[in-house]
Amino acid sequence: MSHKHHEKNHAESPEEFLPVEEPEETFAEQQNAETQPDPETQEDPVKKELEALKSELAAVQEKLIYLQADYQNYRKRASKDISDARIYGAANALEPFITVYDYLIMARKASEKSDKIDQIRQGLTMIIDQYLKAFEESGVKRIETVGTPFDPTIHEAVAREASDEVPEGIILKEWSGGYRFGERLLRPAKVVVSSGPKAEQTEDSSAEKEA
């Protein structure tokens, strides 16, 4: 009797064989879990900023390399352009003088075969005119001297001479020509300057001696 009663009680407890259910999460806990970032997948903001700065620095360095290359190419082109300009400028300036040199050679050959001084003199005059023309084409101008007032900025007085006809301070003679290129003085003209009439100089000298 007791054995059957024990079996009956055991059969009436089916919950012993059912799985234990875990308590369900609340809605607030689920929302909190969804909004909470995963530490494994979350990016470090400092690391992210560092990577951005590295990328920007690499781009700047690349641009700098290109700029340096462009600058070197520019320097080479500028140097070549300056060199070419000097050569072309010198060639343009020398070309007229080559023609004058040809005329001088022709004049010398003509003087060796002819005794006609007048013709030789006329030929030399033409060559001098051609020479002055070559100067003007090159931008070189001859400084005026005889008959003009002495100017120490463009004239160099090598002597003073008395003159009854030329007032004091006026250039009497030219020893060597002066030239300038634009505003630049290439060489001052060496000249002889009038010191005025002799009579006035003698009177002035006598007055100085008496004093």
C-alpha cells in the first residue's frame, strides 16, 4: 500500500521535469543595452583625430614635394631665359659694329691702293658716321662738349685756357669723348674749359698781388 502511494505522488509533480525560465529583461534594460556602445567596436576619438592629422600631413608633404620640383624647374627656366636674353642682347648690340668693322677693313685696303687723301678722308668720315649710328641703335649717346657749359657730372676738366671769345665756364676743346647709356654714365668727356679773357685774368692777378 505504501509503495503505490509513493508512485502516485511522484507522478503528480510534472514541474520537476520542465526547464527553469530566466526572468525576462525589462523594456528599459533593452533600450539601455541597444544604446550603450560596444567597447570592442567603439573607436578612440584621440586615435581617430591622430589618423586624420597623419593623413593631412602626408597630403601636405606630397604638395610640398611637387612645389619644390616646380620651383627647381622654374629656376632652371629663369636662368636659361636670362642667359638667352644676355646672348641675344649682346648679339643685337654688336651687329652694327661688325658692319662698321667691315667698313674699316675696306677703307684700309682702299688706302693701300690709292694716294687720294680726300677720298680716304671722305670714306673715314662715312665710317665715323656709321659708327655713331651704331652707338645710337645700341642706346649709347655721345656727350656734347665743345660750346656747352661745363658740367662736372658728365665732363672732366683736364685743363683751363684763357679765351677772349669764349666766356668762362664754357668748354673750348674735347680731348676724349664721353658716353652714357640711358641714365648711366659710361665715361665722362675729358675737356678743356675756358677761364675767360686774358686781360681780365691779368687784372685779377695784379689785384690779388697788391692785396
